[in-house]
Amino acid sequence: INAFVSDKAANKREKLIDSLFERPEYVDHWSLKWGDLLQNSRNLVSAPSMFLFREHIRGAVAANTPLDEFTRTLLTAKGGMTDDPASVFFAASKDTNDTVERVTQVFCGVRMLCARCHPHPMENWTQADYFGIASFFSQVSSRQDGRYPTVRNSKFVSLNLAAGSATNPRSGKPQPPRFLGAEEPTLAPNQDRREAYAAWLTSPKNALFARGLVNRIWSYFSHRGIIDPVDDIRSTNPPINPALLDALTKDFVDHKFDVRHLMKRIVTSATYQRTSVPNDSNRLDEQNFSHSIPRRVPAEALLDSLIQATGVPENIG
């Protein structure tokens, strides 16, 4: 703090931000965020799988892999943990329905759970929408990886290209693949349907993807998302500042889904730099980002601080 305050350079804030991107703590912090979002846990997969997937995520964060590319890698992965660590994303799913709900909630900020059994009460999603997404992933299954018979939860992600579409329980018939809120694409027989979904999801034309991620990243630097909760984006839960969200989304897409660019755009803004000391006009405001709202230090950061302050290391396996 003293070094920053005493620096007289006009671009000292930009220099500091760039230097923080290069610190190992940046990789630690954001890898942990993505690990939580993608449910990388030894409760769901084997310990070796969890560690290999963690390193895959860390590599993407360290290399600043564009988020569209990172997402496509996850959604088209297959094999075992040593073949492709990204396959652990599917290994963590209990079934196809679990995959549908994870994919839409993490990458679009949309909750689809209700639509599994009935039309969504607060949105236009139906069972046809839900099982239309499921049909993109109905070719995927996982089983114990026979190469590691003694490693519990060591899973091999298989792809059966001949598998049919998911069944819509309302009609009792196969549900053709359907993009969320969009068309039913024409797909070739025995095609990996995940590739079509991943290409649609991460397309610059698909506002659901970019908008959901921008809103989520914003929330990490503030006390709330522009749409809040960040994983409940729907027409009946509008953004508190639509123009802000639209501008950030367009900028994110224009810069090829570069998450560091997005973060830098946020933290160099006047909004992010506002004081946490309220004035008479904004002291009751907790929605419009008129002043900074104090937040708790995350548990992991607090532990790191205690270790640094005391000099006593903590061994967490």
C-alpha cells in the first residue's frame, strides 16, 4: 500500500494490476473459484482425478485461456483422468440431468432444475427445453476406469455415438436436441452432439454465455452481481443496471472472452474504486454500486494471511 501511494506514475494502477496477474496467488485464487464452480471434489471423483483436474484448471488460469476455449475443452472431453483431465467435469456428474443443470447454471447463470418436472414457474423454460439440452449429452456415460480398479471413484468417460436422444417424460417420446431458447439443430447421425452444443454455447452471438460469465465475474469484485443471484438469470429477475451489463458483455466478446481484460476493465472503473464510506445520499443503497460494500475476507485468503503473519505453515492435503 505504501509503495502504491508513494508511486507518482500516472499509470500506477494499471501497472499494479498487471503485476498482480503475474503473481502465483492470482492463479491460486481463481483456480479455487473455478474448482468450486465445476465441483472438483474428492467426494465426487477420486483424489488423483481431483488433483489432475485442479492442475488442468490452474494451467488455464495461468495461461489466461479464453473462457470460450476453456469451456469447449470441458464440454467435449472424454476418457479417463490421465487421458484428458478435463473429462473429470463429466465424471463429477451423477447422470445426464446433473450435467444439464451444471452446464446451464455455471455457463449461462440459468437454473433449469424446475423444468425437469414441469414448466418453470418464473421463466418460459419447459420440459422440452430441459430434455432438449439433455439430448446433447445423452451420448455420455461414465464407469469405473478399469486401469485403476483399486482407486475409488476413478471414472472413465465414454461416448456412445449411436445413443439416442433423451426422452421427454411429458410426451414419452425422444426429445430432439434443442439449444436453450433457440432452434433444434440438424445434426448428422453418429455425431458427437456435445460439439454442436459447445459451439453454440460459446458463440459470440450467444448472449447467455458471455452475459452470465460477465455477471458472475463482476460479482466477485463487488457485493452482488448486476443480476443477483448470479446463477438465477431470468426475465423476471432483471439486471439492476442493464446498460452496464450490456456494455461489459459486448466488451468481453469484442476482446475474445479474455477474462483478464474483463477484470482489468472492472477494477479500473470509478465504480470499483468508490469508497466504502457512505454519504447522506447513498447510505441506504446496497444495490446500485453507489459506494463499496464491505465484505468478509474469504476463508482461504484468511488462512493464508494467518500463515504469513505467524510463520506457521498449514499442511492441507
